[in-house]
Amino acid sequence: MTRRTIVQTAALVPFQAVRGTAQNSAIKVGLIGAGSRGTYTSGMVAKDPRAKVVAICDVVDEQVAKAKAKVAPDAKGYKNYKDLLASDVDAVMIATPVYLHPEHFEAAVKSGKHIYIEKPAGMDVAGCKRVMRIADGADRKQNITFGFQQRYGGVYVAAKKMLDAAVIGKIREVHGEFLKFALKGDEPIPPKPVTESQKLEQWKLWRATFGEVIVETYVHNMDAINWFVGAHPLKAIGTGGRTVEKRGDLLDHLSVTYDYPGKVQCTFAGSQQTPRFYRSNFERYVGENGVIETAREYWWYNIGKGPVTEKSTQDISVDSLREFITRLTEGKPENTGVRGAESTLTCILGQMAIDLKREVTWDEMMKSA
């Protein structure tokens, strides 16, 4: 279960080769989970002339209606995701709460549809192992893409090429952080959910449904770091707490130090409690000959002649979704299930170290479930 990305080039009939009108030859896409993220990303796909959003599913009728109004007024509405998977859509986008990802992922793989699923793979070790097992057993003609946009973002791809060219030399240390405003501390405190509808309404407040902030939010950073370092960490130690958050049971700040192969250490800090005007989100790689820094909006490097910066031309989510559609039209599938689970497990490793207040190894984590 430690295999890297499975990329197969099995022959598929490219969608672009299908004859008929543009509307009839477009990739038929269905959305499962019509919340803010799902509506946003499916809206991007709807603007791509190679694709057409034809189905939208959510357990809340109002969410389906809102998504249809914003994305695809003619899309068919569903309340049960299994009914959507049984339809004639070619691909599905899954943007449901974290605790449902393994279940929805498995059903989508078994349906044979191409899949674009939001991160993370799951909220615990058992869920991630389930995703890895299902991904490993998937048809190699299926596209399985996790929504780690950094892997496809133009600024990240450019930075990775420079790193691979050894311009800054061997990586000696890594630093990352994601500090942002997410709460003031005076938000209303709801009672603990007891019904399924309350669970869905409050899924972002509880570890049992959200998977802790490092797993749900900071997983983007850790996925990028795993990619650039070329491995997952061997062990971690960390700390965290609740300074202003009064709802649920999630942390509002944390820091973790990871040990990677080759004696490379990574320090990562995350916070949900900065002033509203402040935000910092980056990964920084220090080499023997220079430094590279990556972010969603830019990347820069310095090899002793002063920093050189390149800004992103668009939201890197666009890059990720365009790549997904391109793979479908060209018949070049990828399967990032194992890789997506490993990045999620990297964050779970950090969370275990925080919870246990001691160093935790990758092997210990993997044996915990």
C-alpha cells in the first residue's frame, strides 16, 4: 500500500472522436454534493466546451436547486447518489463531507464512472486504507483524480521542474504554513448533533465528521510537500490547541515537525485565528544552492542573485479541472487514489502526534487500524 501514483495509458476511445453535435459529444458530468465547493468546481467544468454538467445530487433539495440555477439549469436533480451513479453520466465530481468520502469513492469506482473527488481521502486510517484498496482494484481505464490542485497548477509545475533540474541542489529542509482568518471566537455554539441532518449541518465543526483541520484543510500543503520531496514522512511530532474556538472539538492552531527520508525535516504551522486581513499560505524548500517557494498565487526562487517571482494567471483549480477533462478527451487515464490517501495519512500522522503528545512513526500509524 505504499505504491506511488498509478498512471496507465490504456487505450480508450477519446471523447473528442465521438461524432455528432458538440452537445452530444460533450463529456456528461454529474455532481455529488452541491455545497459551496461542489457548486464552484462544477461551475468551472460547465464552462468547458468539452463537458456538460447533466446531473446534480444532494440530500438537501434547496442545494440542488441553487446549484442548478448557478451551474446547469437543465441538469437532472437527484437526492440519492446511487441513482446518479446508475445514470448515463460519463464522470462524477464528488464534493461531499469528509466522513462520506470512502463510501462515495468506493461506490463511484464500482460504477465504472471517471472520478474527480475532493480531498482528503478520508478522516482516519481505516478510511484511507479503504480508499487505497479500492483504488488499487479499479479498472485501469478509469480516471481517478483527487482534487489536489497544486499537482496541476502552472506555478507548481514550473517550480517542480526547477527543483528536478537540481538548480537549488539537494533539499535540506522544508517549511510550510497556512495561517488564515476562519473564526472570531464569538460564533453561536450549537448543541452536539444527534440526528443525521444535524450531523450534516455541523460536519465542519467535529473531528468525527471533519477529520481535524490538518486533515481537511492543510492536506493541500502536505500533498505538495510529499510531491516535491518525493516521499511520505517517516515520523512526526507536534502540538496544537484551542485559543478562540468554542464550537465543536477542532483545534484552531497547530504545528508539526515531520522527518522525511534523507534526514530532511519539515516544519509546518497552521492557524484558523488570524485577523481578518491576514493570510499566509506557502511551502518553502531550502537547498544547498538556493531556495524555492510555492503558493497557489505565485512561486519564486532565489539562487543568490535575488528573488525571481512568477504569478499564477488563474485559480489553480482551473488547471486541475482542465487536466481532468483533457485526460478524458484524450483517453489518458490516471489513478491518484493511493497517492491521495498517502497525503491524507501524512496529515493523520501529524494529528496522532499532537493527540498523543509524542513522536509517532508512519509504521505505528498504519498499524493503528
